[in-house]
Amino acid sequence: MLLQLSTWPEVETYLQESTGIIIPIGSTEQHGPIGLIGTDAICAEVIAKGVGESTSAMVSPTLNVGMALHHTAFPGTISLRPSTLIQVVLDYITCLAKSGFTHFFFINGHGGNIATLKAAFSETYNHLAHLNIPGHEEIKCQVANWFMCRSVYQLAKELYGNQEGSHATPSEVAVTQFAYPNMIKTAALNPEVASGFPIYGAVNFRRHYPDGRMGSNPALATPEHGQQFYDLAVKELSNSYLEFIGKKQE
Amino acid sequence: MLLQLSTWPEVETYLQESTGIIIPIGSTEQHGPIGLIGTDAICAEVIAKGVGESTSAMVSPTLNVGMALHHTAFPGTISLRPSTLIQVVLDYITCLAKSGFTHFFFINGHGGNIATLKAAFSETYNHLAHLNIPGHEEIKCQVANWFMCRSVYQLAKELYGNQEGSHATPSEVAVTQFAYPNMIKTAALNPEVASGFPIYGAVNFRRHYPDGRMGSNPALATPEHGQQFYDLAVKELSNSYLEFIGKKQE
Amino acid sequence: MLLQLSTWPEVETYLQESTGIIIPIGSTEQHGPIGLIGTDAICAEVIAKGVGESTSAMVSPTLNVGMALHHTAFPGTISLRPSTLIQVVLDYITCLAKSGFTHFFFINGHGGNIATLKAAFSETYNHLAHLNIPGHEEIKCQVANWFMCRSVYQLAKELYGNQEGSHATPSEVAVTQFAYPNMIKTAALNPEVASGFPIYGAVNFRRHYPDGRMGSNPALATPEHGQQFYDLAVKELSNSYLEFIGKKQE
Amino acid sequence: MLLQLSTWPEVETYLQESTGIIIPIGSTEQHGPIGLIGTDAICAEVIAKGVGESTSAMVSPTLNVGMALHHTAFPGTISLRPSTLIQVVLDYITCLAKSGFTHFFFINGHGGNIATLKAAFSETYNHLAHLNIPGHEEIKCQVANWFMCRSVYQLAKELYGNQEGSHATPSEVAVTQFAYPNMIKTAALNPEVASGFPIYGAVNFRRHYPDGRMGSNPALATPEHGQQFYDLAVKELSNSYLEFIGKKQE
Amino acid sequence: MLLQLSTWPEVETYLQESTGIIIPIGSTEQHGPIGLIGTDAICAEVIAKGVGESTSAMVSPTLNVGMALHHTAFPGTISLRPSTLIQVVLDYITCLAKSGFTHFFFINGHGGNIATLKAAFSETYNHLAHLNIPGHEEIKCQVANWFMCRSVYQLAKELYGNQEGSHATPSEVAVTQFAYPNMIKTAALNPEVASGFPIYGAVNFRRHYPDGRMGSNPALATPEHGQQFYDLAVKELSNSYLEFIGKKQE
Amino acid sequence: MLLQLSTWPEVETYLQESTGIIIPIGSTEQHGPIGLIGTDAICAEVIAKGVGESTSAMVSPTLNVGMALHHTAFPGTISLRPSTLIQVVLDYITCLAKSGFTHFFFINGHGGNIATLKAAFSETYNHLAHLNIPGHEEIKCQVANWFMCRSVYQLAKELYGNQEGSHATPSEVAVTQFAYPNMIKTAALNPEVASGFPIYGAVNFRRHYPDGRMGSNPALATPEHGQQFYDLAVKELSNSYLEFIGKKQE
């Protein structure tokens, strides 16, 4: 059930059954020579919709832009500053908490969002306590990274081994190919791909990772792999969501 | 050309031809008993894509959540505070300006966004001047409201007369029906609809507009109307965009 | 009744009769070769005092500095950033709301303030709701632009036609001449005056509007015109104010 | 020379002679049963104008509202939060520094402003250094409190002794009577006036100072005293200003 | 070499040899019935000093208060909000970067700081790039959690098994006992200790963890264990630091 | 009683006896050729501990870094911006006020902190009133500068006369020598020491005060002097603290 495709009376009805909501969050950032700039948002959105369907959960619009400052030396990247993203998340949760939602399950497609999301949750719990919103102590937030699902991780290892890498990975590219089979990009990839450099500022990042990939070979991705990753992530995250909102999981 | 479905080298190539970008911005807010909560974002996004296709312009991901604080007494509404939205817009433009974009054309689906967007543009011009980004004095932003296109306005008047109203209007609902023909909602609408009250805070708003509509009869909407509005808006905004970036318009 | 010339017990007495207040807001910005830098603040202040007298309303001190970032490439301009002005307006209203005021009528002398004022109102309604100030849902703010009064607009058109322009206009200069007849400035004005360029950043503005005027011929202004504008604006805004606070208008 | 009554070319001319500017700052706060709410702004403004005349200095519009949170339990008080006032002062100085002003002389009418002004100066020096405004290291700010002028202090002691007190003082009330002889207020003053309590929050303040006075007897004020205070303050602050901008003082 | 016990010429000399600095960061938060409120700061500080000695690195004063909002339902806890801590870290690094430092090694004693620290680093890299501080692209920050050192973790497991828990752990208590042998506290500890609840807001935390411990038995701690942990952490982090600043490690 | 060396149940017990707390605040800034960078924090901390012992008051961890932006042109200085320090102080007091503390006695070692601290107190009183923390109107903050104690001032004058100066003074250096007798630094000091220049920005400061001293001769300091200053400050501030929390002083 997508929030954006619902009416407010439908939301009112939903809230009588459940006060949980799924919020997909991605990023709009370079993903190497053949990865889509929207990769992280696309993956988060498609998987969140799948989880919403399988659990009858409400799914909010996707936060398309996250914390990707370290990618901003590549054209097309858009990032919020962490201080901005904290306020955005606080605003989302505050509005929805006033509506009656209590359990916020962020399905996340970008590792760079995790730290700021966790900071935002802390900031928000404190904010809501100060507002004296009734029942504020029941508010719970969780970040669930689809790419860190055990089953997803195992499949990626099995299919790609070391070539999975850590950014512009074949697994995430595969999910975008499954979602947008007409948008599969190709390019000659340098077989020597940079890896192992820690992440600091944007200029430093591009210097070390000149084509944007971090140790990955996204040319290995296929739409069929994408569907496999999708199925695994939806299943695992559906269980996580049900556990999070206190319902028995299968 | 959608930014999220492009790669960074494709963006680099695009920037050699054009430094303009279209940014759809909507809202996630109640739209009365049968209007979708995502109405404003859906309209902005679908029309922006149309404009992007007809002008070969880059289109960024949609800002799904805007400034809708006055609707937050209805469940399901999500709003940024104006101070947050200003920082979000500033972050978007700053990142894209560093990429080389100079002309930012916001296709907007929500009247409540206009004031904050204009404030954000001023804040951003000043910010970029202080950063001494090369060529910052060429940065230009414009907000283009599809629902205020002359041709759109005339058709709405012709089709609906006074029943167009000013929120949860049949014209915007029609566009969403065109975009999502399977999500057409129905409900018994009170023929007496509130209208004419100025907008203040959220509690006050709901007291005066108990079902969320402002003077409108969205039951008049049809997907066929939606296509007509879409065609008119795309045509008119495409011309506006071309004029904005300094190309001759048809 | 001017707040700054009242004592607190007088304010306490006033609040038993009325909870409305008029807040003049202007700007401190270049107004072309012969317009005063304080034009917008002077006009707002003098008209607000007139409205206060005719309606027995309390009038606060004038916000002399507003949102004029686009004029800052001309010496003498002072502007708040929109994010600052939002906090200023929020602070004003919060303090006065705690005093018991509920209706805030901003008489505005500067078009560039409108967007930020509206954003500030939204931010403030939300802020006050969170503070749980008793009766916060009765708080109402309105911006009333003297230069957009129908009668003012008609007189300007009648007196100046196209030479009214849109910045450093003869009508606003006339009001300042009426208010400060000893401060009438003269200079040789280029008969060719720039007009029609949209407003972006400060450097861009000065490049297109080299002497600061936007399509206007302020040399047409006279103090007598100023009095006429003053009379019309006071009459029209007095009615607006009375309507705003719920009293019958003449 | 008042900035608001000047044109931008006049400011340009002024800057060739001097880069100093006087900024009056007051407060809009309760001043006991017979003191005007605008007392601090009125005193700062009238004295600043006098200093401007005697030194040919540019004088900016008055900051009418300052830091008076501790007075907000009395109706009619308007205060900025310190964090807001810091941004306001930073915006003023940044704009004027870009115009070419380098020496900012704040003539202050309210003790409660001093701490925040000093904090704002530090914040601003640092901000301007980061902006790399040419010549930022020449930017200098000073706060000059008219009521702390040695000659003023001595006259107050001589005229009123202990009844000068520390808020709603006869000396400041006298200056407002000099400036606005038609607005002299009277009321029965309790001869027992509270004094000696430190200042904490607003509720606490009103509890200890029930009529708003702090140890003062403003009934002693006369317009003639006001003129004397005015003359002394203008003379002493004119010397301070000339010394500040590096001109020989008389 | 402790920054606070150095003179500025000594810092100048140091910078000719090295541009690295160690910044200890802890927390001031409840640590159960017998753990010191300063546990995390004490551990970070003592270990940072040890690392500073063994590597000849400069060590800054300890950030005693971190992000511990979830502990604020217990008396004595002090926490910064994440948004505040981000600004604090940004200020620290900006000042030190202007001095010439480039490598910032945060030795951290509190898991709750990690997310906000990482967000702060991203915010700061971006901030410094905008300031155009020369060599800003060489600025590097790293968070090193002493309690996550492999050797520390192994010893804790060996000594305490499951009774190590995850807050108010015997390992961290042991380090404080080693640092302050005269401040060893005792109390009757409930052998049933809560564990396994995720961390949300402060009220929720205290409800689930009534005495503040998370699955730990701090009564197992001894000063001798503390010394062992100290030795292991200093050794392992010294190597990490040397690697971070680009020197060969032993 | 040091907060960091207490457990939360000990704090709970303390709060039944007293709701006062001492918060030492210093600075991390250059103190001339032989003064320690941590001088202000060291002095505040050691004296605060003394006051805590003599009055049985709780003492919080030291705020090591304060407002020292004007010293940032010397290497090793770390400063918060005033806007950051305000938020830090607000966070400290908010947390402790929720614990039940009501009287906040800041023992301060740095003149540059005073303005921002006072601004922070005002901001915080207002913030707490808005949060409706029970008993918020009892919250009281005070800044007590050890170096402005009458007895301290007199001894400094007696021992050093004009050579006390106003920064990197022999009196504060003496206290650090008393606290850290092994860290006494020596260097050839220019007998001509700058003095009398007002404080503006950092570059300006260093230009006028090339070795960092302001009119002082710290070579006069001895550890024995330090102990005398310590004893005097502890005695005087202990009385001030007891008076502040409403206990009879000796």
C-alpha cells in the first residue's frame, strides 16, 4: 500500500490496523561507468514496494537523495549535508507521528546514509519527547539495509566473489536491471579497478577512484540476478519488518 | 533524460550540450476524500518527464515532499518545515552547480511550495556567491507551476467552472488518473464543500475544511481530462523551459 | 497606538479590547539614483501608522531590514538571508503570542519580502503548535502589500502609465517625498531604463539594472502624489485590517 | 547622514571619504509603569542621529528589537533569541562589508544586548574570514552603550542618586521625554521598588520585579534632564566614534 | 604530547614533524549501578594519552560529552544532540586545519558517538572544501573505537564471556579502575540483567534497562584487567594511528 | 564530588540534598610563548574541584574548549563558534535540568567565554520554558570568573603590578604551574610586550600581539603564587556558590 497512491481516509483506516510504515531511502550519486545515478534509490524503492506488498504495510514516497557528499566530485551527484538530512528525517517522522504512526522502518539502499540516519533517529526521539506528543516513548525507528541481508550477501559472494566490491556493485546494478530492463548500460570497464582506499572528502575520493567504482565489476550483473536479489531481500526484510512491528514472523 | 537513469559519464556528455536541468517538486499531503496523497508529486513528475522528453532536458529525481504544514492535521501528510526545505534546495543546487549545471527549472505541483522555493533561491544565490563557485553569477532558478499554465487554467475553467476549487481540484486529480488509471478512488462527496477561508495553521485548516477539499469537486475528473491537461502543460512548460535556458522557442 | 510609545500596562489594557497588531515591514536597499535606501521601510511605516490611527490598532516597531539579497551589489543595501528573516518573524510572533496577541497584520513595503514572510508564517504556526501555547490555533498572520492595493495600483497607472515600472517606482518615491519633503533627491536619469529581466543573484541583477531602477521613472514623483497614495492605501488597508480581525468594515 | 534617507550613489560617495557606520540598537521591552516600551530603541536612535550629525558619519536604520527574553512575561515585549540576533548582526555586517564599510559602531540602548552583540562580533569576524572578503582583517566592530558614558553616569547619580536603579531608569525615561515630549506617561508608582535580584528567566523576573522596574524611580525624569543626557552622550560618543575610526578626537 | 600542556611555539615545531593529532572522545552518561558516569571519557582519555606517548603524537583535550541522548532518563547523564555534536566536531577540525593539522584520529570510548562522528566528518570535509582552505583535500578523519580492537575484544570474551554485555561492561569498568583505583564502586547487582532490547528513546531505554546495564556484569572488573585492556588497546591503536598518518607500523 | 567519578545512583542521592552543580569552563588557546594552551581549562578545572570539595558540590566534566576565535591565527588554538557554544551549553543544562538540577554555577577561566555564556543562559531559559519542564522557572545559571575574584585581583596587582597584563597573565600561568609543576615552560620573552589594542578578528589579533601575550610578563609566575591564587579563588568562589544556591555563607 503506497502512501502516495492512498487517500487520507484510507490512511486513517490503515492506522486502525497498524501504526508501522516503511520509508525507502536511497541516494542520487555516481555509480561508476555503467551504474545508474539513481541506483540506490531504485533498489530501495523497488524492494520497499515488495516488502509492502508482502506484509500489507504502508510504504512512503522514497527519499531519493541522501548523504553522498563524497561522490560530489562526479557530475550528476546530488547530496544533502548530514545536518540537512537530519532535519529532513526529523520532519518526516514528526509529521507521521502526529498522524499516529509509531514504527518507522527505513529500507536503505546506500551505506553512506547509515550514520546520518542513526544520528537523525536520536535527534528525533529527543525532539518528540520535548514536544510531548502523546505516546512518544513508543516511537521506534530502524534502518534496514537491503544489501546487508544475509541471503543477499551470500548470493553476491557466490555469484561475483571479490568482484562484488563495495560501490557500484554488480548486485545493486543487477537489481536496477531487473527494475529497468530497458536501461541497461554498457561501457568498456578498466579491468584494474581501484579498491581499499578509505573514504574522506569528494576530491580525495575521485582521485583514488577515478571511474567511481570501488573494487567492483558491475559488468557481471544481469536482470536475472537482479530478480534473485530482489526476491531474497524482500523475503528477509519482510520478516524483519514484521518482527519490528511486533507481529510473528514466518 | 532522467538523471536517475543516467550514468555519470552520460551526465558529463550532457553538460557539454546544455547546463539546464528540470527538478520536479510536489508534496505528500491529503487531497480530500478521493484525491491521492501523492497528487502533487505525481503531477509534477509526470509533466516534468514529458517536458524533459520534448526538450531533451535532464530531469532530476522528484522532490516528493514539500511544504505542506497546513495539511498536517490530516493523517498521511508529510511536510518539511520551510527552514528545512530551504536547506534541501540549497544542497541540491550547490551539488549540481559544482557539476556545472547553471539553469534550474523547478516544475512544481503544489502552491504551498512557491513561497519557500523563492526564499530558497535567494538564499542559494547568496550562498553560492560566498563559496566563489566559478561562474556563480550565471546560476538561475525558476519555479514553473504546471497548474498555473494559461492553457491549463482555461481548460479547467471550461470543464469544471467553479467546481475546480483550489485544493484537491478535479484538474490535478485528472492528471493522477491519467498517470495511474488503476488507482481511481471514489467516495460519496458532500455536495456542500467549504471554500473561501484563508490558510493559517494545521488545526485551523482542518476545522474549516473538514474533508480536506477547498471548494472543489474532484468527482468530475476523468483520465481523459488528465491527458488533456498533461498535453497542455507539457507544451506550455516546454516553451518556458527553452526560453529559460536561452533557446528559441517554437 | 504605537507599541514603542506605549507602556506595558497600556498594552495589557489594549489586549482586553483587541488582540490584533500591525507590524510594518520594509527593506533597506538601493532604490535607484534618486530613491531613498529606506523607501520600503518608510512607506510601510507611515502607512501602518495611518492604518493604526484610523482603526485604533496597535502598531509595532518597523522591521526596517528585510529580504533584499538581490540588491546587495549596490552599496548601502542591508539584507537578511531568508533563513534569518524566518527566525526573526518567528521570534516576533512567538513573543507577542505569549502576550496574548492573535492576529498579526504585516503591512509590507517590499515585494522581495513576500515569499519569505509566507514561509515564516508556516514555520511559526507549526512552532507555536509544538509549544502548546494556549489558543495557538487562533493565531493568524497576513501580509498586506500597500503597493498592491487596487486603488493604489490604479492611481499609479493613471499618473505614470508604463513609467511606474517595478522597482524604485514613482509611486513609492512619492510616498517618501510626502513623508520626508525635505529629502527629495534629484539626479540626471537615463531616459533608457532597463526592464524585463528576471531577478536572480545580486551580481546578475546589477549587471542588468545598472542604475538600480527596474523600468521606472521616479522623477515623475511629487509629494502631492505621495499624499494621494498614502490616503488610498490607508483607507484600503484599514478595511482589510478590520476584516482580518473580524470587525465589520465600512 | 542617515542611510535610509540616502541614495546608493550618495553612499558610494560617502565610502570614498569614510568606511565607518553607526548602527543604533535598542530593544522593545517593558520599561515599568510609565516607561515606554520603545525606550531603549528611542534613546539609541536619537543619540545615534546626534553623533552622526556631529561627526558626519553614516547612521543605519535602528535595530528596534534586541535581546530581551527576560522581559517577555510582560505584555508588549518583543525579543529575538540570542541565536537569532547573532545571525541578524552577521547579516548586517556582511552586507555592509561587501559594500566597503569596515568600521561598525553600535550605539546601544539596552544592557541585555551587550553579551549577544559581542558574541555576534566574534561569529562575524570568523564568518567574513571564511568568505575571503577582501580586506576582511580590517573589519572592526564596537559596542558603545550610551548609558555607560562616564558623563551620563555622573549626571544620573547627581540627579537621582540611588533612585536611578538599573531598569526603567529616570535617565533613559528622560531621554525619551526629550525625544517625545507629548508622550510623557504618569501613573502611581509604588514607592517600594524591587531591586537586587539577579536576572534569570522571564517568569522568575516578573515574580521578583512585579511592575517591571529594577530599583528605579522614573517619576523623577524630566524632558530637560533628557536633553542634558542627550548632549553629554552625543559629545562623549562622538569622541569615541572618531577615535574608533582613527580620526583625531577633539 | 598533550596539546593542553604545550605552548603554541611547541605546536608550531610539532607541525614541522607531523600534522597528525589524536582527539579523545567519550561520553558523560550512566554506566549502571557501579560504573562511573565518566567511564567512556576516562577510557578514551587514558588510552589516547598512552597512544600519544608511544607514537609521539599530539593529543588534544578530551571531548568529555558526546551523543548519549538515550541515557538521559538516568540522572547525571549529559548529552549533546547529534546536530550540536556535528557542529562541535566541525569547529574543532576547522580550527586545527587552519593551524596546519591534516590527520584527525578520534579515539572513541562510546558506541553511541560513532554514527554522529561519521556524519560530522562528511559535513566537515564539505565545509572545508567550501572554505578553500589550502590543501583541504588532504584532510582525513578516522574514528578508532578502543573497545572494538580485536585484542581487546578477545580478552573481554576470554575473561567475561557473555557477561561482558554491551553497556557498563566489565572491560570498560576495569579500565576506569586501572585509571582511578581509589574510585572503585560496589553495589548489589541484580543477577538478572536485561539484554537484547534495541535502543530507541530515553524513556523507552530506561523502561527496558532499569538499572542501566545492558547484559553486563561489571562486578567482574578488576584494576589488573584494566591494565591489560589498556596495554592491548594502546598497542593496537598505536599501530592504527601510525598507519593512518602514513608511517610504517611495527 | 566529581560527576564523572560518580554513579547514577550516587547522583540520584545527591539530588535529594542539593540541586546545584558546578560546571568548569575554560578554553584551548594560545597563551603566549610560555603559557600552556590549556591554561584556562586547567585553572577552571582545578579551582572548580577545590570549590566542589569545600562545598560538597557536584562538579561536572570541564568544558575544555570555549570561545577563542580571536586566537585562531596561532597554531594549537581550538574554538567553538559562539553559535555552537550556545547550543552546547543549552544541551548541558537541558539534560541536567531533566535530571533535577536547578542551579548551574559555571566557574570560568576565560574572559572570551563570558559574552557567549550569558547569551547561552538567555537562550536556555527560554528554551526550557517552551519545553514546559516542570519547575523550569527555578532554573538559574551564573558565570563566576575566578580571575575576577576581588582577592585574586588584588594579589595579582600586588605581585605583578602592570605586568599582570590581560592575557597569558602571570597569575593564570602560576595556577597552571601549581597544578602541573612538571610542565613549567621557559623561553626568552621580549621585554617589549604589546598592549592596549582592542580585540577584533584573528588575523588582526596576531598582527598586533605577535607572540600572543597581551601586556603580560608570565615569567614572573611561580608555583607558590599559583597556590596562593588557588586558595583565594577557592575560598571566594565557595562563598559565591553557597550564596547562589541559597545556603548561608561563612
